[in-house]
Amino acid sequence: MCGPATTQGGLFVAVPCLQKLCCRAPPPPRPEYDVVCIGLSGAGKTSLLSRLCNEISDGTVPTTGFSIKAVPFEDAILNVKELGGAESIKKYWSRYYQGSQGVVFVLNSAASDEEMEASRSELHSAMQHPQLCTLPFLILANYQDSPAARPVSEPWRMSDQGWDRMLWGAPPSLLHPRTRADDVNMR
């Protein structure tokens, strides 16, 4: 209950309730941060963002070009530019880096050694890019529920530089219940 209500001329008046609803200040705006999300094709970038936005991700198709999603959290909003990971698109990634305040790099932890090496190469290129080289990186080892998944500790070997601005982790399974214990390794 909001407070005592009164009756005036046969009308029910709940002045205290109306004052609480109408006269309170709007909530303070949440800070917004611009983040770029990159990784090879099939790494799970689109599924990750769909899950974070509580969207149904049935029939996910590879991103051609880019997509932008506002991912709301309790204390902030992340404006995420997801860039497609196909070879024909990667050469344009740097055009979307300007204004970014952080980088999410998604990799397929169940990928072949060849794909993992390609991910390593893209991660190194991104870390050395002039518009990203000072930004924090969040590196997600996706598909941890796959039997072929490498443990989260293994991708640490992907890079030998910039550890002070990286956070590694494995997201919970995006599409299926976990078959392993959640494994998050953050430094």
C-alpha cells in the first residue's frame, strides 16, 4: 500500500500513491559503453548476443557485415557491434573499431588446430591495431559443452602479450544445458 486513501464526493482518491508514481524523479541514466565483438565465422558471436538480449536464436545464420545490439545490464548498457567473421568481411573489421571502448573476442574452443591458429592470428592482429591496442579485451572460449572443447586454460597459450588487459572465460552453453561444470578462469 502507498498510504492512506480518502474519499471525496464519492470518488476514491489515493493521493500518496499518485504522488509516488507521478512525482518521483526518473531513474538516473545507466552509462553506455561501445564494444566491438569479433571472432572467426562460427565462433558463436551471434548466439552469444542473442542469449544476452534474451532473444530466441533458432536458425542462427552467419552475420554478413555487422549488427548492433544494445545489451542491458543492471548498471550499464553495452552497445555491441558484432562483426561477421567470414574471410570476405574480416578485411573490413578495422572500419568499425573507431569509438570502441572494449573488445569481445569469441573463439570456438572445439575448433581444429588450424582454426585455433587462425583465431590466434586474428587476436594478435586485433591486439596490435592502433585503435584497439590500449583497450581491454574479453576473450570467450565458446562451445565448452562440446566433447572436443579445449579447457579454458589452454587458450591462454594463444597470446604472450597484453595479459594485463585481457579477461578469459567460458560462457555457459548458449544453446544446450552444460555437460561439464562451468569453467571460468579470470585473471
